[in-house]
Amino acid sequence: MPGETKLPRLVFLDGPGPPPPRWYMPSLTARYDVHVLWAPTGDREKDEAHARVISQFCEHSPLLGGSDPLGSIIEFCREWQPEGILGFSELVVSETHAAALELGLPANSPSSLPALRSKEEQRMALAKAGAPIPRFSAVRCLSELVSAVAEVGLPAILKPSVGVSSVATYQITPGIDLTELWENATRRYKTDPRGNGSADFVLEEMLIGQQWHDDPRLAHYVSVESLVQNGSINHLVVTDKFPLSESFRENGNLMPSTLPEQRVDAILGCATEAIDAIGITNSMVHTEIMLTADGPRIIEVNSRLGGAVIEMLHLCFDYDVVAAMAAVATGREVAPLGPRLRSSGQYIPQSPARDVTVSKVPTVDELLALDGVVEAEVFCKVGESPEWQRGTSAGRLARVIAASESVNRLLDLSDILKSDEVFSYLPMLEEAR
């Protein structure tokens, strides 16, 4: 129409994992002319369903996932000419910033990209800057694992250098059979679709957490959600965590942190060190930090959102972090965070760390009826056996988001979701294993 103002163009790289499109697409399409690039799975029914969801909001192209995804992104953008490229998923972070750099769009510094994908490169960058991290050693074969154990000491944690969702992550304690562990770790990683097929691992000193919280239902580690624009760091919030299930599987988080201001300041200082050390310049940052007797220690740094951060920032502060991230990606001004209105919790209850069959599962409506719950998904059915060995996403039973002015109510909800009143199990039959 004559006189109509054209919206600035934004390319969104779609990747696996939450949040669902309804949490971010309306915000993006209200401000930008959005084109989504996504990766077909090869399953015609799933791909058609995915395309239908995206089509509700904007135009899209199935260009990712091929032999040269970065080349496909750059070729499309050269023709379409967006003002920015944005992606939330951990699996598209590298392509998001590499393509933006190639096109002269806002992105992280070139030197930061290896450290944002490889845990080995990240530990090296952090160590070079003198940031507080655990001892570590690269491991690519069994003999290197044996040497690394002697160098790093025990207890320690073995994890893939390029990993996601705690897949193929193992605790190593004195007396463990390193040959068997290495065989299990490499087999599980190489056969997991989220892996990159390599046998590149990192062995890290296992940080010993200290209880900084008054409530033992909260874990010994936290995360910091930050926005960085042109190198200027804006820490949005510190998020408490629920204790991990076996094999380092996450059970959810609580926002904002219940820690006193002095503790929060120390955590934010640690996150600043981490971001500066890696050289992140234009990105959302999710930094995980262990709380120890010697102070905060960096677990890892990610150039992405933490789980459920979009929903939780909205519920806690009425803050649109999607608009903020799009502003960073396109070089626009970022709105400030407002005052806390309430607290929010994300719950991803995990199956037991043993072979079981699920015998009781709540409906979505039953979960929504629990006090404070505003969103719920169920990922398992009666009779199924969760693959808990494959990490957080494979072992999760449900995903629940709740909000309340009372932190205790949100903590009580965690207890409820872990109880036999919600999920229950039977031993898996021998023939089913």
C-alpha cells in the first residue's frame, strides 16, 4: 500500500528445543519481516507438520541441515538482505554468528566462535584469561583418558567437547574401569543424533559445591542470563537450579535467585570474567556457575538462552527478551529490565536412573490444575521406558512452567512433581530390555 512502512528484515535460524514458536514468533513478526530457515528431518509427516506451524507466522525455507548449512544461510541472506540473523538453539549458534560475521551484521567476535562450540577451546580461553575454572585436559583416546585422570585428579567429569543436554557425560571416581567407561562414552556419543560423530572429550576436575541457599531443595549451582551488545554486558538475572538427577540431568530452575545481594554480586562478577575472557560481543549469554567454598567457579558459557528463559523473564518481569535479542541481532536499542513482579519456576522432572516402565502419567490438564502452573507438556506415556542414559532431554517426563509471588509455593511444586502421586514406575521386564 502507498505510504506503508516496511518492517526491517530478520532471518531466524530454527533449531531443536524449547520454547515453542508461540512464545517468540508473535514478538518477532510484530517488529520484523521474518524468514525462518529450518532443517528437514527426512520424516515427511513431521516436516510437513513443522512447516505448517511456521507458516502460521511467516515465510520459511528448509535450507538447513545439508552438507553446507553455513553456505546455504549466507547465499540466502545475500539475496534477501536481512538486517540481522537470530537463533536460539544451541545447535545453530555457530552458524548464526559465522553467517552474520560474513555478511557484516551484528555478531560475536571471530575469536569467540571456537570457544562457543568446543568445551576444550572454551576452557583454554578461560584459563588463558585466569578465570576461575576447574582443572581440565583434552581426551581423544583411552590412553589420553588414563593420562588425564592422573593429571586432573579424581573425582572428575568426562564430557564431549561438543555436546548438548548432558549426553555421554560421566562421573569418574577411584576404582572405575576406564576402558569400559571410554567404550560406553564414545559409543553413546557417536550414535546420538545430537553428537558430531567424533571422540573428542574433555576431562574436568569435579567441582565440589557448597550450599549457599537457605533451602536444601536448591542446588549448588546457578546460571546467569546476560545480554551483550557491542561488548557492553547487561546481566539480566541470576537463576537458581534444582538438584541434578544422576548422569547430570537437569530438573529445572527458579527465577530470580533467592540468594542475598552480596552472593549475587560475586556471581555476576564471575560471569563478567567469563564473557570477557571468551570475547562475546553481541549475544544472549547463559553462564553456568558452581557455588563453592572458595567462591563462584565457571562451569560453562553458552551464547544462547537458558531453558525457559523467554517464558520466565516474561512471567517474572514482564520482559520481552525476544525483542531484546532481535534488537541486538539488528543493532537496535535494547529495552531495560523492569522490577520483579513475581517468581517463576521451570520443572523438567526426570525418570529414575534405572530401567523402568512408566506406570502412571498425568494429563496436561491435571498438571495445569496444580497451583501456579501456567504451561505444561507431557513427554511420556504409560508403558514407555525413558532413555535416561541419553541425558536431560531423553529422560525428561514433562515440562512445566509456573509463576507465583511465593517462592515456597514454587519449591513445593518441585516436591509434588517428583512424588509418586504424579509419576510412578514399575521395573522394566527383562525381555523388554
